[in-house]
Amino acid sequence: MAKLLDLPQEVLEIIFDYLIRSDCQDIEGMGSKDKVRISVLTNLRLHPERINRLNCRKLLISDLWYGGRENQKVPSRMLSSFTMLDMLLELFSDTVTELELELVHCLGFPRRTVEIVGQVKNLQVLRIGLKPLWFTDDSSNMQSADRCHNHDSESLRSLLMATQQLVCLDLSELPLNLLPTFGRRFYLNPALRISRIDIKIEPDETPLQQLIDLCIGLKSSLKVLSIQSVIYDGRRLLPLFELLKDTLEGLFISHNCTLTHILDFNFPRLRVFRVNYWNKCIGQFLNRKMFTEAPLQVLALYSHTVSRRRIFFWGDPFVNLRSLKKLVFLHARLDEKPPVAYLKACQAHQVQCVYLSHSKTSEIMKL
């Protein structure tokens, strides 16, 4: 039987608007979408029987405004407040497993929000992003405010330490220079068992020491690393791979240039590898020590790179991948087939071809 969460987003928005009109007509005209949302949530909290049948597993809050530890006044009616977030988390504290927070202008989390997140006992996935503030003036012209320089990065550390069952930390939409310092208390926290981190590396010279410090604290549990990056030689990532090469079981990258300086490293536990783009022949890096001496079972490729760009390989790229069992084509269409050379290589080594319409890291790791 279909559930409420199976409905399309536009249908859910119509239902939400109906709830506002039917249950909250007394607040109509208040001029603030955030106030309307809070009033709806207050109404639901006063009548818990209305949400007993709801099972909110994934909660996404966009345009979230942080004005400082003592100032949570939202400056624009288009923004969301932490008050609304807190109320939602309290309403669905038993069911939320994924939480995505998109902050604007400034990074920070109020103490109460940190405490409430710590009470969401089944939270497994946390995504945190930051974007510049855009607002509309009276003449309806979009303007951009200068990015805040008073970030409360330390509150992010407190937020991570408050989580109980967190498995995945997605920071791919957060500038890495905003990560806090991580000290002894963080390293010794037994509740931190994060096994996967998603990051984005910008083409600048921003130091990655905070990221490395974070991974030091999570090394005993961290098994999967996902890196978004543009084309560059990956030298800045050397310390990170030197730290994690003995424990990584899954590595997901955008471009093979990320591997330039680590192809002769030994990854004794690397079981799953995904790459979206690569130069020339794929065998040029698959036949290096990083892969030939790893227990690699799953190789995932972006089907656009394989089929549309027609990048073939010379020789047999799988000849030294003795553990390879599955070749996965990501974002594949129903009528799409890889080049014959790939199919022949799979047949020669009894490698199963798998076609997925997505590139979800968690699903690929289960193969």
C-alpha cells in the first residue's frame, strides 16, 4: 500500500498548503512563511493524534538561518529558523534517520538544537551544507549578502559529538575550511562510529588539516570515503590517503586524477571503487598496485563516460583484478548497453554486469 511519503513533492506541498488553510486560518496574513510553519507544528504538537500515523524518515530543511548563539531572529520571511527545526525533530524524534540541513550565510547551531539532535536516537545520516545568502528587496531584485565571517564552527563539533548512531556524514556542500578543530574529547567519544564521509575538494590551496584531524578521530570506524573534485593532481590529498589506506573498504571519486600520487599505495581492504571520469584508457590506472593488490570486488563506472564518450581500453583491464565480481554501470538507461569490449572483458573473467539508474553510495556498497 502506498504511503504518504511516496507521493510526489508537488502533491505533498498541496496537502501542506491545505493544512495551513484549514487548521491555521487565524494566522493568515502574518507575512512570514516560517511563522506559518511554526504555527502548523504547534497545532500538530497540541494534537498528537494527527501525526501518529506519520513516519518521517528523512528531514530536509533548506535556507536555515543562524544569527549567533543569542540571536535567532530570522531577517527574511523566506528563511527557515532553528525553532522550526527543533519542533520538527521533537515531533519525529523516534522516526528520523536522515537529516539534511542547508544553512545560509553563516555556519552555526544553537545549543538547544544540538541537544535535540542528540535525542534523535535513530539518526544515521547527517548532511550539512552552506550557501551564500540571497534575498529579495522591495523591487524584487535578487541581491547577495557578503558571506558571514563569524562562523560558529565549534558548534558543529558539539553537534557531531551529540549524535548517537550516526553512520554517514555528508560535508560535500560545506567548505572544508569551516571545519572546527578536533581535540581529545572528540577522539575519545565512544558514540562516534561514523563509517562514511562525503567531501568536496575545491581547486584552491585551502589547507585540509581539519579534515585530516576529523578522520584521525574516526579512523577506527571510517570505511568509505567519497570525494567530489575537479581535475587536478590530488597532491593535497596525500596525507589523507596515507592515513586511511589501510582501513578503506570503499572509495568513490569524480576523476582519476585524484589518484595520481597514490596508485602505488597498498589498499589491503579496498573492496568497492567508483570513478565517474577518467583520461585515456581505464586500464592505465586499474593495472597499478593500488588495485591489483586490493581485494577489489565491485568496480562502478559512470555509464555516460563509458558509452557516450566512447573511451575504449587497450588490452584487458581486468586481467590483474583477480577478485573482481561485478562491473556496475551507473545512471544507465533501460536501452543502454556498454561497448562490446567491456562485455567481452566481463565474459572472459566471469564478471557480472550490473546496471543502476543511480549512483547512491550506500546501495553500491551493498553489492
